[in-house]
Amino acid sequence: MEKKLDNLKPTISPNKDSNEITLHNLKPTIGSRKDIKRLGRGTSSGSGKTSGKGTKGQNARSGGGTRVGFEGGQTPLYRRISKRGFTNFTTIHYSIINLEQINLIKEHDITPELLFQLKLIRNKHDGIKILGKGQLTTPKNIKAHKVSKSAQVAIEQVGGTIELIIYQPKIKTVDEKKLDKIKKQVHKVSKSVTHIKQTGGNTEVI
């Protein structure tokens, strides 16, 4: 049966000038791909006889060269220079809060948790020290780790109270997902060991 020409739909050729991405114009971004450097192909390859590696020696070998800071065996610079000081891991970092900042807070009870919520301190594990810069017009009940004498006098003059709390350092906690993974591995090993004991050690660990 012959097809009628009226029923045939004309095919539209893609416009080459359009910026639309189609299968016929897919190509990588300019500069993202480059030809590899073909080594050991002679002087006519464009890289020379030794491909830019020079003539023999340690640096011409595959995997050759030395580490950063190596000086041929003599005492390197980072060992020759003097060292001074250390990092004390028991150092307590204090966040400074002044009375003028506390005076802008509407709440009556001032705690480290509240200061962290109001973004007056960056790290919630830091200690809080109150200093006497500015004026306090309303009485506040403040909990902090340290307070200066001038700040304490200013707080008590307006009828407020200051309570010194003990600094509690950050305690490193184990990730629950990692802990569950370790428990599963231990359970799997113990299960395989019991299986070997029951079979008399003749079977492989499953």
C-alpha cells in the first residue's frame, strides 16, 4: 500500500547557529581535555629524545625524585632551626561579654546558652567572662565563668546578681553510626568464632 505524501511529516533539520545542546553538538568544555604526552617516541614526537626528563639519574626514573624538604642527607632546614613554645591543650578560651551588650538583652536571666542563641559568642564550649565596659540600667541575674571587679560592682549596684559557674571542657563523643558499625563487626567475628568451635575447626569462616 502506497503512503500518501500528505501524511508524511517533514523532518526539521537542527539549526546549527542555535545554542541548544543536542546529540550532534555535544563536546567537552574548552580546556578541560588535552592530548596526553606520549613518552619514548623519539625526537620526532615533539618532546625530544628523553621527553623532557634529561639524561639518566634519579629524577629521570619512574617514581624517582626526593620528598619535599630533602637536602641530600644533611640536616634539613626544618631540623636546623630552633623551636620554641608549645600548644597547651588545657587552655581555656574565654569569650568576652561587656555590660553594654548585656544591657541590650531583654531577658532577665543571662546564661551561656542564651548568649550562644543570640550569637553574642561563637563557640558554645568557650568560657564566659564579663567585663565592665558600658552601663547596666536593669537588674540581671548573670551566670558566667569569670567576672571583673568593675563589672561585679556595676551589676550589684542596679540590684542584679552574678553567679560563677564551673567551666566544663568539651567532651569528645563517639559517632553513633561508627559505633554501630564497630558493634556489627565484633558481632560478626564472634559469631564466626563460635561456628568454628562447634564444627571442630574444620570449616572456613563465613
